[in-house]
Amino acid sequence: MLRRLALRDFVIVRELEVEPGAGFTVLTGETGAGKSILIDALQLALGSRGDAGVVREGAPRADISAEFDAPASLAQWLAEVGFEADEAAAVRLLLRRVIDAQGKSRAWINGSAATVAQLREAGEHLVDIHGQHAWQSLTRSASVRALLDDFARIDAAPLAAAWSCWKAAGDALADARGRQADLEGERERLAWQLGEIDQLAPGDHEWDAINADHSRLANAQALIDAAQAALAMISETDENADALLGRAADALSAVAAHDAQLGDVAGVLQGAQAQLQDAAHTLAGYLHRTEPDPEQLRVLDERLSAWIALARRYRRPPQELPALRAQWRGELKALDAATDLAALEAALEAASVAYRAEAKKLTQARRAAAPQLSASVTQAMQQLGMAGGRFEVALNAADAPQSFGMESAEFLVAGHAGSTPRPLAKVASGGELSRIALAIAVTTSQSANEREAAGTLIFDEIDAGIGGAVAEVVGRLMRQLGQSRQVLAVTHLAQVAASADHHYVVSKLAEGSGAVSTLHAVNGEARVTEIARMLGGQRLSSTGLAHAQEMLSTAAVGPAAGRKRP
């Protein structure tokens, strides 16, 4: 539900703020006063296109803010895109749009920078707007189908996913057939390369290991000589390190009783002697195990040469050969799949069967819902001055399967009894078109899924071309909608205005060489005066005022009294 709308420097509005409240709210005013400015501003806050022309003359920028109750259907999206900044954001949703005098636009959601596309996406969960030319969208098959699916609570997402899979499978098969020769040649080349590298069979960590082994064998004699020399100096010569350390430790131990410090040094020397003995033991073992191995060195030379030669051929560092091998195996597997026409044909058939099964379910659901929607709109038409009129939802087989299903949809209308239903686009009367659009809007809004439907409905002079008793019905229907949804209507009909729970008047005042638009709520005598103006123009008479008072009194005790608030 829209809680607050604030405008600054928008078209001819200097500054304006409105809190429409629950139920049914109307905006009225003289022609040219700017009744639809609020709706235009709200649409900008919801992501519609805007340019520098919306900035009030002489102002640097136009600023529009709209605060809503955040619906449950929007909670997951808000969390995913990171706009739920605090606990308050989980309850309220603030959309803001600024357009400067150069036409540059900026947007925010809950105080965080957003794109216009994100405003539009949020707006789809918040508001449904029906303009006075709403019937024009109802001549398009896609709009008709969307309305029918919403009425029937059909989820078309699984069908769209099945269509995508079917199309992808078809594209893969067509691509494989068209590139069969190229793919086969590429496969053979890749298989030959993989066979060559498989002969080497490079291990994941082998390159480092064989380099280490090669270095050790290539320097085997130098390693042996160094180990022997070290072992001799530690323990095998007459004045070896082990013996010298032992004598030094013994000398200090003999006098340690007279000075404890020398006893500590003796301990250190004894520890060093133990380490030397461990080192001698290790060197002896090393010399026992190590000897030159020309044959193994030759094998490692050949292995290293093979690695280097293959790496040079494919212009890769030697250590990357194992990864290259794994890469080629994956590519070959993919090429095998791409050249397996039988498998691709089977995948296409399976995707086709899945799509058609899903499409059949949607077709059945649409064919079941179409008569129900037809009957509901037909019933609404009888109340809107089209007695005997008939409304039909026609489902026709599509020329070919589509992402939306196997049928197209079209609205057919007979304006009066005895006439044949014709496509809505061919209905000549503008008044009839507006009333039919209103009947469809009211019917589909009443049937909308309460959890998923937008909480706010806006009717922007959709009642153009009607009056009298029909206008009273329109007001009653909108008042009825206000029982469960917030309804805002821009109207020129007194009968509609009298049915509203809240009434705002838009006025245009001269200011310097220009004009500004203002908005104020009317109640009591002020509202009676506005209704009387709408009935009879600027010259108010006692009769007109009495008629206005009677209309308001009748509406107040009408069938919508005691309504449930959203």
C-alpha cells in the first residue's frame, strides 16, 4: 500500500506531499489543474522513463519519493539485491527518483543507490496502473494471455524453462549437423595430440620430482666425496671433532664442583657431542646407500628431454603438461558428445516431450479459466451500461509452439444483445472501450492472488466517456475494490468521487508569469462544494449543493460500508 508520496519541483508542482490512506481515494480538479501529475510522478518513482521536461521551470532538479508497505512478495528480492538495510526496511519500502535539468536520472531504494530497472522490478509488486487508454494493451495477445494467466493463477515459468531447454537442444543438434565435418576433423586432431601426450603420461607433480632426482644423480660423486670428508672430520681422523669435544667436556666436568657455571658449559659440550655422533651415524648411512648410477641418470636424461620437447612443441612450460592433458581430455569428451548425433536427437526429443507436457497443462488450465473470466467480465458489463453485452476470451492454436504455450489469446466483445462478439480492437466506441477496460480491470483485480497482487490499484481517468447511473456503478465497484486493496482514481465524475473514502482536490494557481499545482484534502462542506462543482460547474446552486450532499450521504451507507482495510 502507498503510504506517502512527496514531490518537489515536478512539472508545475513546487512542493507537495500526500498520504492517501487505505480504501478508495479520488483526485479531482478542474481540467488542466494537473490531476494526473501525481500519477505521472508515481510512475517515475516506479521506474518509468523520464527526461528534463519533468523538472519545474527554473528548478535544478525534480525529486520524487514514494513510501510503501513492503509486501511479502518483495521480501526475497530485496534480500537478494541487498536493499533490506535494517528492520524498518522489512516493513516499509522507500523509492526515490531524482531527475536534473540536464535529464540525468538517479534512483534509490531504502536509501541505497539503485537502477531504474530495479525501481521497475520493485514497482511490479507494488502498483497496478490502469490508464484511460488501458484498452489499447488489451488488444495485444501477450497482454490478454497475461491477464488470463493471472486470473487463473497460472505459473508459466516452468513452461518457459522447458521451452528454453527445448530450444537449446535444437540449437545444439543443428549446430552439430552443420559443423559435423569440422567437428570430426577437430576431434581427430585433438585425439592425436592427446595420444601423443598420453605416451609421455606426465604425472601431476612429476616434473619437480625428476628434476630433483636428476640433480642428485648428476652430482652423485661430489655428494659422496663431501659426505666422506665430513664423516672423517667428525669421527674418523686422529683429532676428530667428536674426540676433541669429549676431552673438553671431561676437563670442565673435573672442576665443575668448584664452579657451577663450568658444569653448565660441560653439559652444553656433551649435548654437542651427542649431536655430532648423530650426524656421523646419518652420514655413514647415507654413504652406505649412495653410489653413482649412470643407468638411472641416463633414464632421467631421456625423461627430461621428452618433457622439454613436448612442452616446446605445444609452447607450454613443462610443468603445465599435466593440466594440458586434463584440458584436452575434457575437450575431447565435449567433442564426442557434440558429434554424437543420436544422443543429441534423443535429447531434443526428450526436451520436446517435456515442453509439450507442460504446454498441455497450461492449455487445459487456460481453457478452464477462459469461460470463467468471460462470465465475470460479462456480468460487470451489465452494470456498466452495456446490458445484453457479451465478453469472450478466445483461445486460438498458435502457428507454432512458443515460449508461452501452444495458443494465442484474444478478447472478443459484443456491445449489446444480438451482436456478434468481435475483437476488442474493432469496437468503435471510445466509451465502450473504457467501460470494457474498467470491467476487465475490476474483474481481474478482484480475482488476483492476494499474496502476489500489487497492494495499490490506480485508475487514471479510466471512466472517461461514461456518466449517469453507469458512473454510480463505477464508483460502487471502485469502493468495493477498496475493501481489500488500496484504490486511487483520477476522475471527473461526481458519482465516482462521492463513493470515495478519501477525496483530494488538485488546483492550479497563478504564480508570477507561470502557475503551480497544489493538492488538499476536502471533507465536510468543502467536499460537498467540490462534488457540486463537478456536477454543475463553477456556478453553484442550492439545488446542486443538495444533490451533492445527497450523493455523499447515499454513498456513505452503500453496500461497501463496513469495509475491511488492507
